[in-house]
Amino acid sequence: MDLYFYNTLTKKKEKFVPIDDKEVRIYSCGPTVYKDATIGNMRTNIFQDVLRRVLKYNGYTLKHAMNITDVGHLVSDGDEGEDKMIKTAREEHKSPMEIAEYYTKLFFQDLELLNIETPEIICKATDHIKEMLEYVEKLVENGYAYETSTAIYFDISKLDKYPILSNLNLEEQKAGARVDVDKEKKSPYDFALWIKAPENHLMKWDSPWGASYPGWHIECSAMGQKYLGEQFDIHTGGIDLIPTHHENEIAQSKGRCGKIPANYWMHGEYLLIDGGKMSKSLGNVYLIKDLCQRGYDPLVYRLFSYSCHYRNKLNFTWEAIEATSKSLERLKNGYQMHLEGKDNVDDEEIKQLEEKFHQAINDDLNMPAAMGIVWEVVRMEKKSPKFAELLAKFDTVLGLKIGEKTKNVQTEIPEEIMQLVEQRKQARESKDWAKSDELRELIKNKGYEIKDTKDGMEIRKVEL
Ligand code: AMP
Ligand code: ZN
């Protein structure tokens, strides 16, 4: 069956034709490991995981590379501000490497909780300084870069076209542009490939231009080329990467070998919180561990992300998560009921349902439409293991572990609450119901709710 993706490069939905007819090569811009990954970051990672799973459903094998940015990503996303790693290191009184290690570990824990497959290749920027340096040297040799007293810049005037991925109008932008910090830059859109390190800079390497460090964009170009070749199939990332990071990756690749590195560019839209931005000042920056603390299986969030196409904004509310949590239970129960069913089902009916699901996922990963078919199967009046088998097949794309019991992955319930929970358990064992109720109330007043279930009890954080 044909597969279609929306390509940011052509602004069209296009039939997917890989370079190699068996193995698809993908590059995803990974995290800058200087802070916790939010549920917003994880939406982008879920989208990328669905892409992987859909490609596999279509019979492809994958060579998927994802980088870990542990140097060079400046606070502005452009050429201004401190390196994000160094800023956190200073604030947390640690070394940049300690910061990188800590947040990388947490990132992979989140991927595991969300049943996101680890890409075949994980590459760390600081392990590829040599490749980046070679890339920049080649750009200088090809006449696409120039040196100033502070950095080596990419010269966008040497390109036949810039930008090509975004709709940026350079002339309009120039008119309203603020004065650039580096007056030696030929154009405000020239960007740093390699930055000369000030005296006390923490992360720096020897180079033909003295002690210095890489810019953010060069790492993806250098690692993409190293692991996937000059041209590969798909490049992914969040929508915010289009106008700067991805535009500049394309520029670098054109300067180096005259080619656009990927044929298809796919971008995931943003997650909103209660209709607005997620921000520290609003106190609404949520992490996967916050879902766990409130007693939700992280896969509830994965299912929630299917309520909207990856190219549309998705609005997060706790009410929606509560409702999705019930949906996940219904989905799992539906699967079990089919598994135990004895009704006869025509193979043709199964085939048609499978085709409808396949069409939905092949239509630019249309997960809301795919979920429509999933629910149609779950709700079938006839109960049959054939439907269960079909749902299990769908779950290779959904990644919801529908055959497994919902995990109770609460973490970090404070010790004080756990002690009260234990006292309540003892009260119940000695049938002191009044004391048990009193303790439940006390626990509730401290922001936690106890639910007695047939498998024991669940503790979840509630809004006070
Ligand atoms: P940041 O940690 O803010 O630099 O984000 C890392 C990447 O995660 C960004 O490049 C985005 O692609 C993605 N991202 C950040 N915030 C969100 C969000 N609210 N929704 C979806 N993706 C996001
Ligand atoms: Zn990147």
C-alpha cells in the first residue's frame, strides 16, 4: 500500500519513495540535555516513534540516528547567549558533563515509560568534534565560510537560495532586524559554524582557529552524514526547528556537497497546556513523572497524543488525561473480551478492517483516523480472538501494550504519605473502619487520594 507523508520541503503531502527499497534512513534532532524533558518534548518523540512503527508496519527496516546535544546549543537557538549546558552547570554547581549525563539518563527513562523505541544510532555531539571540525574545514575550503574575530560563519550569500524550508522573507526581516552582536558578520542570517572560546570557557577544543567549540547546527550535519550518508530519506524534529536549525542544516549540506541532506522533512506541532504555552512562570511545565505521580500510566499520555494529528496543535488538560485513562482501560478490556470470545468472524471482515487501519496510518500518520478503526474493532458485538489478534497487530503501531495490565507507576510519593497509607492499611486489616476513613481524609487533605481496587490500592496526587 502506498505511504504518504507531508513534506515541509515541498509543502505537500507526497508519496514516500525511499532511496533504498528496504532500509529507510532517518535523522531526528534529539534533546539538548540541560534540563528535564517536558511532555511537550515527549509529544515530538511520540510522533517520531509512530513514524518508525508505521515504516516497520509497511515492511521497511530502519537506520534511525538521533543526536544528543551536549555542547553548542546557545540560549537563543541562534548565535547569541550562553551555551545552555554551561548555564545549567553553573546554576547547579556541576560540570557540563555531569549535567549531560544526568539529563540524558532521565530522557531515556521517559522514552522507556512511553514505550518509545530507541533509535538504532544514538550519537553525542561531544563524541564527534573531529567530524564537525572536518565538516567546517571543508566548508571553508569550498568557499562557504569566513572567519571573524569571534567565529567561523556560514556565508549564506554563496547559496543559490536561502531559506528553502521556511517562508522567511529575508528582505522584510532585514528591515526590522535588530543590530547584530557581531558587526563582522556579512549578513545577519550568516550563522556560526564554529565559535572561538573566551579565556575561561568550560568546553573548548583545539582547532585551526585556536581553542573553540562547535555551533549547534553543525553537529546534526556532521553526524547525519557520518551515520546516514550525504543523502538520506527522512529528517524529523519539532516545528520550531524549521526556520533556524533545519534551514541551516540544509545550507551546510549544500555548501559541503551540493545536496539537501534529506528528501522528506517532517515536523511535529506543539503541545499546548490549557490552551496556552507551557512555561515556568505559569507553573505549568509538566513532565512524564508528574503523570506518574498522579497515578497515571504514562501510556495514557501516548494514547492522548493520538487524539490529534501530529501536524496540529494538541491541547493538554488534566481532565482530558483522566478521560483518556478510562479509554485506555476500555481498550484493554475490549482486547481481553475478544481474546476470550467464541464468535465466528469472517476473514474478509478482518481484512477490510486491517486495510482501513493501514490506509489511515499511511495517510501521513493519521492517528485520529486510525483510532477510529481501533474503537470500531473494540466495540464489535461479536467477540472473537481474531479481533484480538487484529488489535495486537494494530498495537505494533500504537505501542500501548494493550495486552498488559495498566502499570501503576507512581513515583516519589512522600515518605509522610506512605506512612499514613501504611497506618490505614493496618486499620483496615484490624477492621477499624472509622480510623481507616479518618486516615483517608487526612491523606486527602495532604493532596493524595487513595482508591481501593480489587488488586490492592492506588495512590494518586490530586489538586488541592
Ligand atoms: P527545548 O527543550 O525547548 O529546546 O525543546 C526541544 C525540542 O522539543 C524542540 O526543538 C521542540 O521540537 C520540542 N518541543 C519543545 N516544546 C514542545 C511542545 N510544547 N510541544 C511539542 N514539542 C515541543
Ligand atoms: Zn538537529
